[in-house]
Amino acid sequence: MASFLAFLNSPVGPKTTHFWGPVANCGFVVAGLVDMQKHPEMISGNMSAAMCVFWIIHEVQPRNYLLLACHASNETVQMYQFSRWLKHQR
């Protein structure tokens, strides 16, 4: 119970935006995973490339490990989507 209370009251706990921001940010990962089922012609190459660049830029100094995990997961999903789009364009 003490460790739960320590997490609850920590600077990156659920009472802060440093927790809920990354949780909401993981919606991009879920959306990317759902989009993997769609045909590659539905993928926007420009948007996938922009998302890849955006996530690389923001991984320079993550605020916490939850944010780092979310960014790394989204980078992986977006790079996979971009590779599907490139293969489809050829």
C-alpha cells in the first residue's frame, strides 16, 4: 500500500498531467495499430512521415518512462505504416 501511495503522490503520478498526457498520447499508438488492418492505399505518406519526424524530435528528452514508452511505440508503428505506404507506391 505504501508503494501505491508513493506512486499516487509522485511528480509523475495519476494526479498530474505528466501521467495523463502520455496516457492520452498512447491513443496515437492504438490508432496506428488499428490502421494496420487497412489497405495501404488508405495510408497518407505525408502524415506518416510527419509523425515519424515528430516522434523522433520529441524523444530527445522524455519527461518520464511512460512518455518514453509511448513515443517509442508510436515511432515503431508509424515507421511500419510508412514502409507499407512505400511498398504500395512501388
